[in-house]
Amino acid sequence: MLHSVKGWCSLALCLSLALALPVAAATTADVRAAIGPVRDSLMTMLKNPDKRGPDQQTLVKTSADKVSSLLRDVNVAADKKAKLDEMKKIWAEFNRVRETQVVPLILAGNTAEAEKLVTGEQKERLMAVIKLCDELK
């Protein structure tokens, strides 16, 4: 019984130490790396009519959500905060257009209009976010 109590105490100590350790902040390199899957999943949906079901829609959403989550966790020096805020604003607009225009157009079969958005203004937004990631390294 004593061995069991020591075991539980050791486990409790390990868990409390693990929870007390700071979570590593996301970096702009993490954000930049996560952008590729966002574009890839959306292009797959756009170019392949058989890849527009719930699984692909979930992949598109979760890949974008990952970038959003990483952006929330990025910390930069005070003198770079304005660039980070700009990046977050551009990313928010990218997400808004993706959710309210691009994906609905793809699902409605209007791929020409969706492709125009994806290869035009949406690509410009992604490139701006990538550029800011590089500047904030």
C-alpha cells in the first residue's frame, strides 16, 4: 500500500510540474509552415469535384483554424506588434472570404468565380501573410 501511495504522489508531482511549465509560444515560422496546408486543401477542393464532401470541408476548416490558433499564440517585441496586428487582420479577412464566398461558390459548382477569388485576392492575402511572417522572424 505504501508503494502505491508513493506512486500516486509521484504521478501527482509529475502532472503538476508538467502543467506548470510554460507553453512554448508559436512563432511566425510555425504560422508560415501551416499556411501551405490551408492553400493545398482549398485547391484540392476547388480542382476536384469528388473532393468537396464533408471530409475535405473539415480539412479546409481545420487547416485554417490551425493558422488562426498559431497567430493567437505568436508573441513579438513591442516594436513589431503593428506588423503582427496587420498580419492578423489580413488573415481574418482571408478567413472571412474563404468561409463566406470561396467555399460556398465551390460547393455551388461555381468554380470559375471561386478560382478567380482564390488565385486573385486570396492569393494576395496569403502572400502578404507569408511576407509578414518572414519580416517578423
